[in-house]
Amino acid sequence: MSSPPDTAVATTTVAGAGARTRRALKPGSFRPLDLGTLMFASAITGVAVTAIMRDVGTPAWVVMAACTFAFSGTGEVAYASVIASGGGMVPALVATMLVSSRFGLLAMSMTGRWPAPLWERIAVAHFSSEVAVAAAIEQRPAGPDAARRAFWQLAVSTTGGWIIGSGIGLVLGQLGDTRRIGLDVVFPASFVGAVVNALRQRDSTAAVLLGAVAALALTPVLPPGLPVLFAAAGSLVALGVEPRGWRRPAVAPRAAVSAGPGPVWDTVIEDPFEEAGW
Amino acid sequence: MTPLGLALFLAGVAALRLTGGFALGGVIAGNDRVTRLLLLMPLSIVAAVISVQTFTTKAHIVLDARIAGMAVAAGLAWRKVPMGVVVVIAACVTALVRAAGWG
């Protein structure tokens, strides 16, 4: 009887034919390095947010409870910045709810993506973040299992990093100028992949561009949080755009025919840009 | 944040998430048009968050080194470079451009 590792080695020798073998990732799975980097990025955010919270006199246990149970760093920052500018608790909470409102929409968009028991649905709502939701959406063509795997891998690694980072922040205090080492792009860069990938289809391109432009246009005139919330309405307009790739197919793509009666936007488009040599 | 503020903060965020995941999500599930909307909406939100974090500081539009970092990140992501690598390179590019004196 060989142990599992031995079996793996044996398979490698037979099938690998000298090639360096890496265990193939399941659909929706991320490399440990990616998850580690993301965890690190979340930890950095945690350190920064903790420092901001401590600055307005928040007790250590409140900081830890807030980051562990709410999972809304932007909400904490909004709260702290209202308090820091002399506002009271009510305006601080209003600001928090505004910037956190997008989590409600993100949680909504995760409903029914895969069959889930009640506890998992609650957990999904609690852990819906931009990174995890974007990855789940991106993995959707690979099936519900892939979407679920992507969601949970990112949710666990970012939450873990976030809580650890917040803890470290209590010990470290201020990090210094994190902008100098470019840490202000870590968060947006971690989910740029989903957005870039969405540009391969017409309707999702519209959703991305409208969202991005609307948020920018509204930022100077609305309080923080609201621009992103209103930008979500860009998807309503995008709904009117045809859900297909950029190149007009000469004949109906085979996938669409064999997909049968399924909705047309579920058709998996074989990367049109790959073909075009992009 | 006071303990009372914490309690209201936790309750508020949980309420927002559960409203989205259950009240809203449950009522509209099964409708094809809505299913498609739920696919597009996160993309709008995520794109909005990216543009706000790249092009604005507080309530102002600010064009600085972040643009360089994010442009490189977008290019790498298009080429299907792994996420971890994208993030590290984006931070490095931003830091280098800043060190060179822009933003």
C-alpha cells in the first residue's frame, strides 16, 4: 500500500515524462503565491485602518471586534474620518452605512450562484468583498464549483490577512508613508483582473466603463461612498447592450448551438482576442 | 469608535449584507434579466472602486503615480499574469514613478 504522496510521485514519473510537474489547479483555484500576496495586501490594509481607528481614540478590543465581525475597512475609515473632523456618532454611522452599502449589492449578486445551505448563504453575504465577488463572477464560465472555490479561497485569504493585519496594527501603530512604496494601488490592483477580463464582452465592457466614469464624475459632488453606489446603476444601462464578444461571428458559434435553450449570455465565448493574436 | 458605535456599526453592516443576500436576492432570483443584471452590477461596482481609488483623493480628482501602476496592472492582467504578481508589480511601478518625482 503506497501512501498518497508516493502515488503522486509514481504518476508523475509515468505521465510527467521528465517535465517539471506541478499539480494542476482545480478550476477556480488560485496559486498559493497569489493567495499569499493577497493576504499580505489585506494585512497591510488592516495595519493602516487600525492606525486610523486608534488615532480617534478607539479601544483596542473595539478595533479587533470591528474588523473581525464587520469586514468593512472602508466603513471603519469613514467612521473614523467623521469623528476626526469633529462629527458625532450619528453622522459617522451614516457615512459608514453609505460606504458599506455596496456590500449589500455585492452580496445580492452572489445569490444563487451555486447551491448553498442557509449557513453558507449567510457566510457568503458576510464575506462578499470586491475581490471575492469579482473572482467568483470571473470564474462563472467554469461552472458553479469553480465560482464557489474562487470566492471562498479569496474570502478566506483576504479576511485572514485583514484580521491578522489589524492585530499587527495594534502593536505597530503607524506604518509611516505607505504611499511611498506604492501600497495605495495594492487594493485596486488585486481585482483589476476581473474588470480587464470583462472587456472581452460588449455588455460587461459597458458595465465597467459606465461604472468607472460615473464614479469619477460623481466623486467631487457627493459624499464618499455614494459615487460607487450610484455607479452600480451603470449596470442597468449595460443590460441594454448585447451580451456577446466583439467580433461578429459569420455563423452561429458552435457553443451557442450546443448550449441549447440556455440564456445567450451564458454562452462561453472562446477568447476572441486570443484568435486575433492579442 | 465607542462600544455603542461598534454595536451599531456591526449591526448596520450586517443588515446591509443580509438585505442584499436574502431580502433582495431571494425575491428576484430566477428571473433571467435579473440574473444578468447581478452579473453586470458587481463589474460596475468594482470598476467604480478601481477608478475612485486610482484617480481620486478625498473628493478631488488627482492624477498621479497610481495611474502608471494601475495601467501596468491592467496590461498584465490582460495577459493573464497571476494576481499576486500583478499586485506586486503595480506597487513597484507606482513607487518607482513616485520616486522619479511624479505624484
